[in-house]
Amino acid sequence: MGSLRQFELEVWAKEREVAGLRASLNTLTSEIQRLNKLCAERKEAEDSLRKKWKKIEEFDARRSELEAIYTSLLKANMDAAAFWNQQPLSARVYASSTIIPACAVVVDIANNAKDFIDREVNAFSQSPDNSLYMLPATPQALLESVGSNGSVGSEAVSAAEKNAALLTARAGSRDPSAIPSICRVSAALQYSAGLDGSDAGLASVLESLEFCLKLRGSEASVLEELAKAINLVHIRQDLVESGHAWLNHAYRAEQEYERTTNYCLNLASEQEKIVMEKWLPELKNAVSNSQKCLEDCKYVRGLVSEWHKFNLLTLITVKI
């Protein structure tokens, strides 16, 4: 009995030992499962961080490209502004050396010739039979009487518009074309669809772009800023085209004024030549003929007076 009791005690001890080992094995198994799960979660976290870091690197490259585009656009705008600021000064200098002196000379010639022509016309208008040689009283009537071969009216306006369009197209090469750069900026800011709106990496990258996007860094604000820049470029191009059109119109008006002035000067020279070679001799002959007629009239008047006196004496003698 004693050995059986001892055997049972040993069996029970072994069973307790086996139960402890089984419990340890279960604990070890659960711990291994927990560690495997932690490893899987860590791997997923590493993959997510790697994807986010790749996105951050891509947006950082886009930010660098956007900064370069912004710098080039700003430099182009500054160069264009400096170039067009010099145009009015150049036009003023060119006008002061060309059209303004010519106009001053024409005005002086016209003022000097006006009094002489007025005196000659007034003197000639008082002579008989002068209706065929009378000059018009106004410059407009003078132009209407002799006609003008230069292009005027709608033809001149259409020609000016055509040349303005051509000059504007040529001058457009000096304008900074910012549209391709803006399109590049818009394309650089486009990212693949499906990103979560709460992506912290994207939010941090957009916050880092505040130096050029101002305020909010969302895609909507970026596109709004780009739309404003495009509108500003369009407005400046319209202003440049309008300036070209006005300059071209002024050039055409200057050419038309020069042609009209030259035509008037040539016509005035011809009329002066006619006055000196034809009208003045005729006026002198008319004055001499008038003086001769006046002397003849005085002579006839004297004869008539003598005849009246003779008749009066005859009547007195007859009555006596």
C-alpha cells in the first residue's frame, strides 16, 4: 500500500507538472501570436509611412518646380513692364524730332502766307471780271474744289486696323507668354485621385507652399490664384494690343496729315505762281486801262462841258 500511495503521489506531481507545462505552452503560443500580429501591424505601418514619404518627395519636387516657374514668371513680368514703360518716352522723343518741327514749320509758313494771300484776294475781288479766278474762302472749300487723291474715310480706317493687327502680331513676340507656364503649374498641382482628404502628408506639403499660394493651400485656392494670374495676363495683353492699335492709328494719321500738308503746300505754291505770273500782270493792265479810261472820261467830260457852254452862248446870241 505504501508503494502504491507513493506512485499515486508521483503521478499527481507529474500531472501537475504537465499542466504547468501546458499552461506555459499556451501562454507562449499566445505571446507568439501577439508578436506576429505586432510584426504585421508594424510592416503595414512601415508600408504606409513609405507611401506617404514618397508622396511628400513628389510634392516637394513639384514645389521646387512651381517656385522656379513663379520666379521666371515674375522676372518676365518685370522685364515686360520695364520695356513697355519706355515706349511712351521713345514715342515722345520721336515725335519731338519729326512731326512736331514739321507742324511748327507748316504753321509758320501758313501764318506768313495768310496775310499776303488775304490782301491779294481782297484786291483781286474788287476788280471786274474775276469770277473765274476767285479762290475759295476756306481751306475746306479749297480741298473740295481741287479734290484729294489720298485715302480717307472708311478706307483709311480699315487700312489702319489691318496694319494695327499686323504690328500687334509682330509685337506679340516681345510680350511674356505666361500661359504655358501657368498650364505647367496647374498640371504640377494635379495629383492622383483617391487620396483621403485627411491625409496629413498632403496637408503638410500644401502648408509648406504658402509662400506662393497665400492663405489656404487647397487645390481650389491654387486654381483660383491661377485663374487670377491668367486674367491679369489677358488684361495686360489687351492693353498692349490697344496701345499698338493707338500707335498705329497715330502713325497713319501722321502720314495722312503729312500727305495733306504737302498737297496743300504744293497747291499753295502753284496758286502763288499763277498769281505772280498771270493775275498780277492782268491786274496791272486792268489798273492802267482803268487809269486811261478815267483820263478819257475826264477828256470827254471837258468836251461835253465846252459843248454845253458853246450851246449856251449860241442861244444867248440868238435871243439877242
